[in-house]
Amino acid sequence: MSPYVPVVILCVLSAIVVGAMVSLNTLLGPRASNAVKSEPFECGNPPTGPAFRRFSVRFYMTAILFILFDVEVVFFYPWAVLFRELGMFGFVEMLTFMLVLGIGLLYAWRKGALEWD
């Protein structure tokens, strides 16, 4: 028996569940549409102003920094698991990685990218 059989079974079962949910939604879901249902819903507040407005660059900078440091955490898990096996080389490499990211964070902080008006 191949070690991939459980993975194939899981993929087939997942595809069946997804297909069933999409089919049931199509069959049982509401079909009536009106002007009120077509309006965008924002936290219970009625929509005001134009739908297309310009966002500040600070919004995108904050989002990019969040993604950057979120991805950074992903690299810490394998390093922590293999910490003893990597030895001093792995430790120095992770310190270098953290130093580069810390310099980037300090630069963004000094430029005011983390300030929110």
C-alpha cells in the first residue's frame, strides 16, 4: 500500500464535500434579488459617498509590513524544529535574518510608515 493513499482519499473526500456544498447552495439558496439586497453592506451602516475612493499609501505600507513580518514568523518554525541540528551556523544565519528585518523595521519606523492618522 502506497503512503500516498491517505492523501488521495483526503483529496477525494474534500472534493466531494466541496461539490456537495456548491450543489446544495445552488439548489437551496435564495434566488430573489431586489435593490436593498444588491447594496453593499458595511458593518450595519448605510453606504455613503463614492464606492471608489483613493486610499493613502500608508494603508498599503502597513499592509505590506504586516505581510512581511507575518511571513517572517513562518521561517522561525522550521528553524526552531531543527535548532540543535543546525548548530551555530543556523543560529548565526537566523540572527542575520532577524538583523536584516530589524533594520527594515527601523527604517520604516523612522520614515513614519507605522504612523496612522
